[in-house]
Amino acid sequence: MTSRIPAYRQAQMEIKSYIERHGLRFGDALPSEGQLAQDLGMSRPSLREAMKSLESLGVVESRHGEGIYVKAFSFDSIIDNLPYAFIAEGHSLRELLQVRAAIEIGAVPEIHARIPAADVARLRVLAQQMLARAEAHELYEEQDREFHATLYQCLDNPFLSRLIDLFWQVFRRLNHSTGQPEHWLIEATARDHIDIVDRLEAGDLGGLVKAYRKHFDTIFARMDAEAAGA
């Protein structure tokens, strides 16, 4: 027996279908509540409930006194919900890092071919700041985040940049939730970033890939050691 789709889910699907059929883009307004309910053949309460859920998912946004608008794509709702899902379903920080490593390392050859000197210079500054903070036993989370954002911006791929930042933010939240924020205190990790910049400056693709793999291997090794000692 086929389960029946809940009314609010059906309403969500109808609204998203309406947006697609009418080619609505970021910033475009949807019709008034009454008009949209009539066009979609649903009650206003069902429409309101669906709109609230779509707003929480980042599909639309309500502007007070103006109406409902299509919202720009964002990973915000994923960032808000994924950490809980990982913890609740027993997924490990290591599994998340495996996915992140595969995506980031896979893009390294293209970065090597395209990164401008100005970006490499900025990476050098950030890596040196990370090392200095590590030596002073200070966190360098924001420098690490900017390092990875700067590294990938030369690819001019906003989706990839947002995805990499998504993984960084979720990794940070999970890292803190498991009581291990010291990841951004470790000197060896900071030195891995120095090595990455060294390889970029030398134009050594093979060495760059190796240095990037070593960066993640360092984190994997520490995770495994912590798990074994738990």
C-alpha cells in the first residue's frame, strides 16, 4: 500500500514546482497568498504551513510588509541540521573528513594551474599567522577558514567554494561538539599549511598534492589515536 504524502509536503512540492514553471529567480516575488492559493488549488492554511517550512529550508524568504520572495541558494539550512544528523545517526567526524579530503584534493591540480601570485602571497601570510598562533597556544580557526577559501577562489566556482566552506563549518561544529576544538591549536597542522604554500611557490604539482594529502593524513592519524585512547 502506497503511503499518502502529507498535505504540507504536497503543498511544498506544488510551490517549488510553481517557482520552476514560472522561471522565478533569486529576488523574484511570488504572488499574494490569496492568488497563489487559488492558482495552486489549495487552502490558505496549507499554503502558510508550506511557506513556513520552505522558509526554514532557505527556499523562500518573507519580507515584512512586502510579501514572499525566492531566496538565493544557501547551505545555511544544511549547516544548521547536518551536525545534529551526524551525531544522532552515529556518523563519525572521520567519515566527514574523508569526503572533505576527496573534494579538496581532487581540485588541487587545477588550483596549481590557475592560482595567481597574489593569492599565494595571502596564503603565506595566513599560514605564518596560523603557525605563530599555534606556537602561542592560541586558536587559529578563522585563519584556517580563510586559507581554504583563498586557495579555492581562483577556480571561480561559487558552488565549490560554498561546498568547501560548508564542510569546514560542519567539521568545526562537530569538532567542538565532541570536545576536540584543539585541532586549531596543533602546531603540526599549521606547519602542513606552510608546506602547502612552499609547494605552490615552487610550482611543484606532485609535491603540492603530496603536501595536501599529508595535511589530511595528519588529522586522520590524530583522530585514530584519540579514538583508540577513548
